[in-house]
Amino acid sequence: MNQQEIISAIALTRISYFSLAELLELFRRVGSAEEIVAHSQNIRDLLPDASDRLTQAFTDIGQALRYAENELRTAESMGVRPLVMGDDDYPSRLLECPDAPLVLYYQGSASLNQKRVVSIVGTRRCTPYGQDLVRRFMSELRSLCPQVLVVSGLAYGIDICAHREALAQGYDTVGVVAHGLDDLYPPSHRLTADQMLKQGGLLTEFPTGTRPDRLNFVRRNRIVAGLSDATLLVESAIRGGGLITTRIADDYGRDVFAFPGAVGAPYSEGCNDLIRRQGAGLITSAKHFVEAMGWQNDAQLSEAQAQGIERQLFPELTADEQRVVAVLQRKNDLQINILSVQSGIAVGPLTALLFSLEMKGVVRTMAGGTYHLLM
């Protein structure tokens, strides 16, 4: 993505507190922050029903652009990547959410578009019971689904436990924080955060200099929910941030699960009540979770891929499989309809061929339904 588009997008976020919903509608309609800025003095040419408040906000676009240029320089100096809607690295699942951030700031090594993503949330005052649930869940999940991105909020309690157990199991794990990436809250989690930069990352919608104010944590929760296929609540009091995240996940149409706890236990009341109201599926193990999500074949497929690649660099392929591979060698990461056109193979037979290539360790299905050549 070109630098001016990034600067324009950051500038739009600078004025978006006037009307985030309108700006998102405008961007989704136009598809280019640079184009919006170019029409800043006649914004109703792009959005005829734009509010007076929004049009007035664009009178300060010059100041916002200067701010954005400084912000981009600062981010780049820290190794932070601004991810704008439309960027290939922007989380594709978030694009489905009506209130997704126009710009995210990301520091890390993991792809935010992995095939499987799960958010794990809960109380800041977790008990040994909650810690043990996370530990056992991660260990069992690793044997069932070797490739999962684990997302949480890097807060005290269940959040930091989820990140640390993910790291211990070899999972990538991303912490969504409620402040700029020039700081870290809480500072006691710095060592874990440093590990995550090598095996996951840190993500935020807030520019540098943003402090961890209370409202920011609530806003942060929608990103935790939107990044993932499912949100898992481990422990929660009858009111808590984890319950906010599960409600948002449900609003987004994502799967929500919760571990039950003892009747009357303060930090199980939220989970038990959520299950009682049918706001979450009851699980007691990673096996239940994997079955509910339909992820049962991941371990078998991963093993087959590893064996296929280790067995020989170029496994035996049929003529049709070779045609598919040849297309992906020319341009990788294609959706099945494009593969069908470029290979000349109908979608029905192509589906079977792609599954066979996955089992041979030649291709992998990625987020968004694309196929990635591994050879």
C-alpha cells in the first residue's frame, strides 16, 4: 500500500471522533482514503447525506495530515506497521465487522489472517481453577489443532495466562492493547510482550501517545472479538469485560463458548449465567470446542502435510494436480473460482484435487478461502 494512502487514512482517524460510523461508510463506499482527502472540501460529492458535523471536520484536514505524517514516521521508527483497510495484511475477519477500525497499528511477526483464530478472555482476578482450565485447554488444543492464533488483551488474569500458555505450546499469540504501542500496560507484562513480538505480536487502533483510559478498554474488546472465529470465556464475575467481549462476538455472528464453574463461585457466576441464558455454548475441554467448531481434521491434515513435505520435496502428482500447482506457482494465494478459470478445471473436481493436494502437503487453505502453495 502506498505511503500517501496510509497517511490519508491516519488523518481520517484523527478526525473520526466526529463521526466514526459516517467515515467508515464513506471509506467503504469510496475504497480509498487518499480519494476522500482529495474531496475534503466537497465531501458531499462522495457522501451526499454527510452530516454537517462531518463536513466541518474536514476543514482541519491539513492539520490532520501533518499529524499523520509524524505518526507514520514515529511508527516506522519503532518497527510498527500501520494496517489500513484494503491492505493485504489487514485482518480479513475484522472487515466483516461494521465498526472495524480504519487503521490498526501492528508490531509482531504473526499473520493476523491465520486459518484458525480463537480469543480467550476472562476476569483479571482469575483463580487457580481458571488458570488450570487455560493450561489444560491449550495443551489439548495443541494436539488437536497445531495451527491456531490465540488472541487476548494482555491484561491481568485470564488474558496473560492465555498468552503465556499459548507461547509455551508454540502457538502464535497476539495481544490487543488499549493504548499506543510506545507504551505497555501493565508494565509487569513486558517480558511476555517481548516474547510475543517474536511469536505473535501486539495490536492496537490507538496511535502513539494514547494512554490506557477506561473507555479504550471497552473499544479494544470489539477488536478482540472481531479478530477471531470464536471467543472463549474462562472465568468471569456476573459483570466484567469478558462478558462485554462475548456480547460483541455474538453481535458479530461469531461463536461464543464458556467454561462452567461451581455454583456460587464469584468468578464463575458470569460464565454460568451466560450458559444459562444460552449466550454461550458449554464446553469442558478443547475436544468439545474443536468438535463444535468443526476443526477435527486439523491435526491429521497437519501431520500429512509435514510427512508429505519431509517424505519428498516433490511428491507424486497427477496431471490435474500438476496443472493446479502450475497456476499457483505463477501467482500464489488464489481463491477456488480463480483457480478454476486459470486451470480450466471445474469447481467440483477442483475441490477434490485441492483436498488431495492438502493431504500431500502441497497446498494449505488460508483465511478468506484462498489456497497457498507450500512447495
